[in-house]
Amino acid sequence: MQFTSGYGAEPGAWRLPGANLRSYTDMDQFVRYAQAAERGKIQLLFFADTPVLDVDLERQVPHFAIDPLLVMTSIARETERIGLVSTASTTFNEPYSLARQFKALDVISHGRAGWNAVTTSDPAAAANFGRAVPPRAEKYERAHEVLQIVQALWGSWEKDAWVLDVDGKRFADMDRIQPVDLQGRHVASRGPLPIPPSEQGQPVIFQAGGGGYGLELAGRYADGVYANPYTIEDGQAQRQALRDAAERAGRDPDEVKMFAGFMPAIAGSRRAALDRRRFLDESVDLRQRVRYLGAMIGLPLGYRQIDEPLTADQLADAVPSPHDPRSARALEVAREGWTLRDVLAHGVIDYHPVVAGTATDVADHMQQWFEAGACDGFSLAIDGYHDGVDAFVDQVVPLLQERGLFHLDYEGPTLRDHLHAREQYGLDPRVTETAAR
């Protein structure tokens, strides 16, 4: 389940009736949402992050939490099982700081931490560090170095180094706490890291990057990958490409799980769900969205038509763009006779597939994608947290459990247990051997 600034995946979520207007800074509110997700046995909470203010706060809430690692630490103290995963850039962070922060969270949470290791391409974010965005190849070369050094640092304190021998007056065995002494072209670290292993050894690695460079990074290091397929066919292709990348890196393809982004809007009926999304859409620029919808289906649409359906002549002229996988769905919805406002409320231009309907509609979508092999799981972008998390947990999860598609309880205490991820402590020797060839 994705967590953002505390309100929801939709820009207008902060305006929902009953929402806590101070969720952005209210850690008790984050804890309540996390506890609700844990009640539903959700495997993990995911905090995306880009280190920049990228919205106009006059009209929009921030995209990201005030500081994901600190918010997750607050949640860790008030939960027991749910995993806690955050994005942190390999482009503008040093490996020692990353290793220390994420392993500290892993120890604090008793083995429930994960790191989504990504590169940064936003020039405004780069400016916050007084730098420019490096060329793509250089960014990913640095990413490989950072990931290897971070994992080496995680393993620099051996599992049995913390002896705690009161009679022998030995706190730890320094022969088992060793420097890593790694020097790359872009980053380096001496080590060691002064933190013992957690119950899962070290944090789980995630990745969320497209293209050949991103695939290679995910195939070598990641146990979980966030992807944005819009159709089942696209999901199947992305998942197979990811599995092939893992195999090229000398790993078992089953070790890498792909999570498909998905946006449910749950209500008692399709009409009620669309009305909810129409309310949320009041916070976005609908004039711009109508024009964008027209570009997707090859029509010059104007805002004056927003509360009318497409005419027969428009439907005859409409053609989905071959360059946008969302276009076919947009035209399909328009042909059902909805007004343009309702077409947009269906989420046809959102960055994830949207299901606006009943809990059964949402469960059906998830079952169809999962059984088709379009993903290994889902990254849920709940429209508004204040009632949407409970709706998913209390209405959709029981349906998935009844269908034998979702577990009845956590498989164990750690994030690795939840994901059936392989054991790892320090660098994966298979990956370093493959890289050396």
C-alpha cells in the first residue's frame, strides 16, 4: 500500500469529508492508517520520495511525506508485522548514510525495513544538492556502486559479532566487525557500519526504474520491483523482462516480485464511486484534462462539453493514440455514453489503472491481473486514506481471502518472510561474480 503525504493518492483527498486536515504532519494519523493496513495483513507500506517541493502548495498538497524514514520510524514503534519501504536516491546520497539509516530502521522495526533504490532525474531535486543531473549511464553506474557498497556495509558486522559476554567483559567481537574498504569511480566507503543485524539480517532491496538500465539494476539486486503497466499484456511483458534480467544476473527469476500500481475507488455502486472521484477531481485542472483526453483519442475537445457525452460524429472520428496505452480504455469508456466529466472520473488518464466501483469490482480486477501473470502483487494507491484504507481492508481483503488469493495471516515477523524473499546478509556473491565476468 502506497503512502504519500498523509491524505491519499488523489490531489483532492485532503478535502474529503472527515479527513484530518493536518495529516501531513500528524504521526498519530499515519500510525492509524498503518495499523488498519496491518489489520488487513497488507505486506508492506511504501513511501515514494523525491527530494524536492514539486507542487504549487496554493492548490495542491505535497506529493511526499515530510521525511519517509522518520515517518516509518514512528510507524515502526506502533506496529508489529507490516513492512516499511521507502525510496532513497542513489544519485545524491552517500552509501554510508543510506546504509546506516536503513539498517537502523531495520533494527528498530525488528526486520521490517526495505529500501527502494532509484536514481534521480529531476533537475529541481538535483539543485537542492547543488548539483546537476548526471547523464543516464553515469547515474546507473553510480547506482551499482552505491548498492554494492551499502550491502557490503550492511554485512560488515557479522551475525554473531554481538557477544554481550558480561562475565568476560566483552560487548562485541571486533574480529567479526570489519571494514569493507570499497572504492568505486563515483563513491567509496571504509566502514564498518556499527549496527548489528536485524531479525531479517538486512533490509530488502526494491527498485522502480524503467528501460534497460533500470532492468539491469533490478535484475541484479532487487527482491521487489514497482512497475506501472496499464494493461494485462503490458504487465505480462514487463514481468517477463524483469525475470529475464534476474536470470542474466545469475539469479532465480522467482526471487524478483513485480508489484503493479493500481488505484481502487471503493463505494456501494459504480455511480457512487464515480461521484467520489468527481469530488476528488475538483482539485485538478479539468480544462487541461479535457484537452488531454481529446489528444488521447484524436479529437479537439473543449471544456464546454465536459457535462455531455461525445456525439455520434465524434465517436465515429475518434481514434486511440498508438503512443499511449491508456487511450484504448479512454475511448472504450467514452463509447459507453458517459459525460466527459465521468469519463475522466473513471481514471482514464491516471498513471495507474483505476477501478471505480464496488469491492467486488476491485477484487475481480486484481484476480484477473494476478491469474494472468501480469504481476506478482499490487502497489495500492488508495484515493483517500481517511476512509479508503479501511474500505479496502474491510471489504476487498475478505473477498481475496475467500477466493484463496490472499493470505489469512503474515507468514512470519519480517519483511523477507512476507515476500518469501531469499536470505541475504551482505553482498550477494552471485551478483558480484556475474558483474565480474
